[in-house]
Amino acid sequence: MAEEALRREIREELHLDLGPLEAITPVEHDYGFGRNRLLPFLGRCAERPKLQLVEHIDARWIVPADFATLEWAPADVPILGEIAAVLRGV
């Protein structure tokens, strides 16, 4: 169900059909005004697909070494760490 919702949102907002996805560790974060639960997935592609932005004004592809150059929501930080570890082969 979560994977289907992600696929639908990415298709609607970026005009991109995702290939195989792997669920990674869910994250719960308390922002003080409420708890947020993220159900992240990791996908891989042989080539960078061309994105068609519908709901967003900017998008870019970055490598884990560049994660720290952007500002992230606190709930995103553990997900970025897991992505970096997977890509390092840990």
C-alpha cells in the first residue's frame, strides 16, 4: 500500500515511473506539534531519468557526499544515513 502510494505520487508530481523498490527502515519523529512516520523506499536506476516537475520548483540529483550541503527535515536525516550506508555497501 505504501509502495503503491509512493509510485502514484512520483508519477503525478515528477512524471516518472519507478522501477523496483526496496523498503528501508521506517522513521518516526516527534516535531512537538505531532509525530511523523515516514515509510522510505530505495530505488536504483541505470541512468538518471529526466524529471518533469509539476508540484515542485527545483530538483537535482546528488551523491551522499553532498547530502550535508542541503537543509533537511529532522525525520529525513536517518533515512539519508541509511541510503549512504547502502551505497557504500555497508
